[in-house]
Amino acid sequence: MQNNIKHLDLGMLPFKNAWEIQEKLFKRLIKQKLENRTAGKPDRSDEAGYLIFCEHTPVITLGKSGHESNLLANRAWLQQEKGVEFYKINRGGDITFHGPGQLVAYPILDLNYFFTDIHRYMRSLEEIIILTLAEYGLKGERLQGVTGVWIDAANPAKARKICAMGVRTSRWVTMHGFAFNINTDLSYFDLIVPCGIKGKAVTSLQKELGYPVDMDTLKLNLLKHFETVFDTKLLASIKA
């Protein structure tokens, strides 16, 4: 039986707004699971979950396992001079930047509908990006020991990250997700040690291809591969 996921495209919005929406949906699924368990029903929520797409106004986020030393600028200066917000958040991973031209995806899924394996979940997210990059003639790869998707991963001198990932899970419900650099202004990454990995560059689809990428087409490609990898059906996209 195929599991349907509701897809929401929130467009451009501040990180805090998206975080609040995530938390609301995340808690809703967990509450449903607990109620169903108490009632002797299957140990899962009443729905498989949600997939949120958005872009953020400039913001730097630091995961719960991250180190603030990887922020290379004063926080007050960031806000006042660069207009970049800063948040410590409850996802895994270290530090990253979100901003215009970067597609951020937040899958809020009850993994009891799919598979209860976090390692497999992370590899599945990576696979979606790898398949999407192939649509543009690029070979996306994994780099051993870290999450995310890279270009030229096997060459230490050339390896560059195109998609960062960090998630949170509770009772097999996920939140947060991945940030895929499409037409992103990469200069913002000079303000941090991206993902806490020193000596590795960051890239974007635009930089690799040499021209701006149509975001709507990119989203359609990504949705197609999400459905394939998770063997699911995404319900009609709505703009919130």
C-alpha cells in the first residue's frame, strides 16, 4: 500500500517561521502516535507525513552537536551589517547557511510507514539529491564518514559540497532535512566553517553548470525522485 505525503511549498520566509510550522506538524504526528498506541491501534500516526519546500531569508543555523567556534563572524555584526540571523537549533549536524537561491526541504515523516532505520533514511535523502543532479548531467556522490552530497568526493583537493543535511527524530518521526544549493550566493559560506568540515569547499548547481537554474523545474525533478525513493505519492502541492 502506497503512503501519501502532503506537500507544502512555503516560498520565501524567515527560518523561524518555517521552524514553527515544522514543530507544529512534528508534534501533531507524535501526538497521534501516542494516542493510537494508548488505544491499542497500530504504532503510527494517522498520516504518513509532510514534505515542506521553502527558501529562507539569510540565516546561519547551528545544530545541537555543532561548535560555535565554526561561526567566523560576530553575531551582532552578522545581524546589523549583513542582515543574517543566527539560531541554535535541535537538529543533528554542525553549522550551515540558508538563503535565497537555496532549496530547503523539510520531510516531516512517520517512518513507521516506511522503515525504522535512520541510517537508511539519511542515505535515502542523499539518493534523492544524487538522482536529481543526474538530471543535469552531474555526478553527485557521498563522502565517507559525513552526511550530504558532494561533487568530486574522491578527490580531496576538489571535493565540494552541494547539499547539506541535518535531521531530528523522535518516536520515528523526522523533522529538519536538507539544504540544496541551487542559485545560492556562496559568499555567505565564508562566514562559517560549513558543516564544521575544514578545508572543503561549497558549491551550487548554478556554479557547476555555469548558468542560473530554473527553481520550478528543479522542484519537479526533486519531487519525482522523492516519490521514487520513498515509494510514496505526494499529494497536490499547495502554496501556504
